[in-house]
Amino acid sequence: MTREVRTEVHGPDFFACGIQPEPTEERVSLRTRWHSGFGVTTLYHDGRAVWDAVRYEDARSLGWLERTQIQGERVGDWKLDVEGPMTSFTLTRRAKGYWVLSASRMGFA
């Protein structure tokens, strides 16, 4: 059985989990609004949840998160988890404005 794998994760507006992206160290777009469509997107700082979006309409871009939630904070471990029914993945902040798709896994369904 083959599965469709998407390696390009630089969507212009929304990225919804219907396919399983491959982890990459390539920088992802700060303009993309990350959400599963049905699930939850959570921003973590050092393992503590600091922001989430349950509704698709509440999804925000990494640029918005950088400006409003992170606000230039350089220290600590920042991760954005996108949990969906078919696939889930994690984006990790490497530096200010520099995020990568660090993990991809099966969804919760």
C-alpha cells in the first residue's frame, strides 16, 4: 500500500493535515496558517502550552505567533504541535523567524 507524502510545506495560506509531510530542516513559511482542520494546534515554550487553536478559524501564522506570543524571546524550546485525525506534526523554532518541520506522525484517529 502506498501513501501520498507531501514534502513541500510552504502553503500560501493554510496547511491542513490530510497528508503526511516529511520532516525537513528547510525553513517553513511564516505566512502559512497551521491547523489540522479538525484537531488542535498548540504552541509550547519549554514544554508548557502557551497558546492554542481548536477551531480552524482561529489558526494563526508563525509570523503572527512570533509577533504576539513569542515577542522576540530567544531562549527556550519553542514548538508548534498540529494534531489531526489522519496525521500530526511538530514545527520547531531554530531561531527568530526560522521554523522547521521537525517531526511527523500518525494522527489520533
